[in-house]
Amino acid sequence: MDLINSSLEKRRQGSTMQVRYMTERDIPEADRIMRLAFGTFLGLPDPMSFMGDADYVKTRYHADPSAALVAEADGRIIGSNFALHWGSVGIFGPLTIHPDFWDKGAAKQLVERTMSIFEKWQIKHAGLFTFAQSSKHVHLYQKFGFWPRFLTAIMSKPIESPTMEQDWTGYSKLSTTEKDKAVKECRSLTNRIYDGLDLREEIHSVERQRLGDTILLYDKGDLAGLAVCHYGPGTEAGSGTCYIKFGAVRPEKDSLQHFDYLLDVCESFGRSQGLSRIVAGVNTGRHYAYKKMIERRFRTDLQGIAMHKPNEPGYNRSDVYLIDDWR
């Protein structure tokens, strides 16, 4: 078994801790710990009910096994972390530790190894989502150069009947040649928002794992917006839900109009799949996008703090019409 962290550390319990790459056989236990950790922290009556039939562990492992880590103590899995590679932007999470091992150094080791993955990827801007009310979480990430900035709202609304039919193209319906062209167009669009921002790995992962689809919105033959959507059990959405993992429109004078239209299209897509609810995250630093979602009757279910490395806005700017949440 390939050990990543060669320095072994003695813990207060006398256990030996190490970090290694996740394997497929680790998924069930890593998933159990993720639900137990979050459910316990949030005070749920049944911690294992956290996230219902949605899935973060299996989907993120299969997205990129080389960016999936587990922490072990005496051969027992006690936590995990995942890194996402969006071109020049790197995101990590969810980082979870079994409650029996909280405050014993496992999270620090997982973050250290994740930072080395970001260095390998030559990340320009790194980010994460954590609990704004937890000084412990914020303090841990500050040790690695992450600094808290604006809140991120995880918002939802019921899917409603359309006022008009919406036209959109699903990535899954394209030919191989058309898909290659679409991915390049998506990179060109996101690169205009932030230098090097690239969602190709998310687009490919959603198609490869059959997690949903990527919506492509065109205006006069040019790509005006995209939305990477999960839906259904076993995805990051869960039953009955369309989850917009990432959505953006090109930055120009009619961005607000295109953003409004993209939200219409996502709702239409969700309806076409028989879903009842749409979920999307937006950083409040993107003030006009956040305001538009409120106007469209999205309501905040959960909010956390976005932490950035370096302490710069990145693409969380008021003029950017973009959906994501870095969880």
C-alpha cells in the first residue's frame, strides 16, 4: 500500500497515524465516517441520516482517485479528503474525521497532503467551504494560508411550471466532435471570468459517472452559459433534486439577462427529469447573482464561509454571475 506521508506521528491515544491514497474498497467506510462526522457536528438526532441518499465520497473518488485521500490510525480509516481541479483553481473537501479522532492532528495531515497536490497542479487560487460559526475550523485552515472572506449561501426552491419553453442543449446529446468543441467553448467562457478556470474535469466526470448532464446555453450561435448539474440518488444531489454544481454565464453587458435565462433552463431541465427541487450555491461576494437568486424565490438552507488562498477575491466578485459552493 502506497504511503504518502512518510512521517508517522504518535497520538495521545498511542495510535500511529498516516495518510494514503484512497482505494475503491475504502469508499463504504469513508462514506460512513463522512456522514457520522457531519451529522454529529450538526447535532442531528440520527447523524447517519446526513445527506440522505446523496453521495459525495464515491462520486469524488471516481472523479479523480489521485486526489482522494484517507487518514488511518493503526490500520483503521478515520477520515478522508478530496481535491477538485478546476484548471488554475483548486478546491478541497469535504474533509471529515471520525468524531473519536477530532483534535488529534488527522485533519492537519490531510490538509498538508492536499496542499502538495495543489502544488503539483500549479494551482493559482485555492478555496474551501467551512462552517462560519466554527473558530476551530477557520483557525485550522488559516494555518495553511486560507483566509475567510464572504459567506456562501446554499439555496433551494421548488421547481415550478414554466412561463415559457426554454431552449437548451445537453452535453450528453452531442456527438464526440461536438463534445470536444463544447468543452473548448466552456473553457473559453470560464477563462474570461478568471484566468485558467476550467471545468472540463467536472463535465467529463458527470458524463462518465452518469451523474446528470451539463447544460449548454447558446445565444446567436455562441456559448452564453453552462451549468454542470447532478440529479437523483447516488449523486451530489439526491432524490428529487437538481443540484447545480457549477453554473456561469459569459461576462459582458447582458450577463444578468443570460444568468436569469440560465436559471430558467436549469429549472426546465430539472422538470424534464421529473424532479421537484433545485439546489444551487452562490457566494455573496457575487452580489448581483445572489440578489437575482433571491428575486427568483431561492431561499437559503445553509450558509458557510468561503476561505481563499491567497487572500484575494478570485472570481468571487460582484460583477460575476456564477453558481458554485466549494463544498
